[in-house]
Amino acid sequence: MRSPGEDIVKVGDKVKVEGHPEYGPGKIMRFYANQGTVLVNFGNDEMVYCKYGTLEKEDDKPECHEK
């Protein structure tokens, strides 16, 4: 479940699916509000319908590694 103030996702955002790390990062293509789902493109023309509440916004910032 989302917490108040958590980032809202929109079309074009990079996301990952909670509980399905095998999907990897994907890009939101379209929302289906009446069904509570989102069409996400995971590359190689693989599109999957996901429930809105399972999506987490992917960080655009590269990870920093301390030496």
C-alpha cells in the first residue's frame, strides 16, 4: 500500500513491480483507471498489465558506491 506523500507515478515513468523482481524495470505506457491496472513495457516488446498498488517508482539517480 502507498503511504501519503509517496511519489505518484505517471505515463512514461520507470517503475518496478513489488514482489516480481524477475520483471526488472519497466516503463508505464497506459493507465486503465476503471480496472485499476497499468500497462507496463518491460522491454523486448513484453507488455504486462499490473495492479496500480504494486508499482514502485524506479530511482533515476545512479547508485553511488563509497570506496
